[in-house]
Amino acid sequence: LHGSRKKGKANILLIGESIDVNTVETSAKEIRDKGFDLSYLTLTKQQYEQMSKMGLYSGEKNVLK
């Protein structure tokens, strides 16, 4: 979970090597259809680490498992 908490909205970073984007998009669409705004971005661990070093993900984060 990335960023500050807002009612009815969440931003998530999905970090991994073999993430099925079609499944994620289907789930995100179902959630959006219920009135919750869900934005996501898929990254490999290396991409996330490099972007973090550059300060691109310096905001509030909560790890969801």
C-alpha cells in the first residue's frame, strides 16, 4: 500500500517477478465497479529498489501480504 490513506481510494505497488497482470486488472476492475478507486503498478524487486534509491517511493508505505 503506497501513499496516504484516503476514503474510497488506494494505491498499491505489486512487487515480484511473475505477476499475472491480466488477473490483477480483472480484480482491480471488479473492485472499481464496487465504487472503490484502486490504482496499481507492477514492478520487479530490482526496479522497486532502484526507484526507491532515487527517492521515487519515499512516501508512507504498508506491506500487505
